Amino acid sequence: MFTGMSEIEGLEPQTVEDACTRPDWPRWREAISAEFKSLDEARTWDIVLRPKNTNIVSCKWVFKIKRNAAGQIDKYKARLIAQGFSQVHGVNYYETYALVVRLTSLRLILAVAAQWD
């Protein structure tokens, strides 16, 4: 089936260098800029001097093409993710916390809230 785009445009790049060599690079560049803008607005990081003898968590770009119901390209998404597997518990971090709610607990809270109006 002919979709009106080159074969490579429908595939997701694995690296920034790969994305730069593609004909749809302007769209990937826009997606990267949007991600940087989002991270900047959320104030997710501060630029600091690197302390000596410390482990720095690296990051990488993950690219994804979002498609509509007809299978046509809807938008290009780029996410900057931290490679947290390089962290060592007790050295790079001391506490872990992940909010997890069981469905039964949520039902109980909603039932009590409904009863007490």
C-alpha cells in the first residue's frame, strides 16, 4: 500500500544521530524541542558542577511515532529518559518511594467518602 512517504519515515529512529540522517528530521527536531520546553517548564533539573568521584546518571532519547485510527502518522514524540539502572542504592540514593493504590483500598475510601457525603 502506498502511503505517500518514504519507507524510512514510518520507522522510529534509535538514536539522535539516526534521526538526523532521515528525511523527517525536522519533525523529530520539533519533538525534541517540545520535550526540552516541557522539561524546562516543569523545572525538572538544575545545572550544577559535577562533584568529583560521583556516578552521573546518563540519559537517552526515545522516539515514537503516534498514529491515528487510520494508521497515518499523527505526531512525532521524543522523550528524554534517565538511565537509572546505573544508580547504586545507598550510594546514589537512599530512599525509594512509589505510590501504589490497590483497587480495594480505593473502593473503600470512595465508599466512606460517599457515606459521609
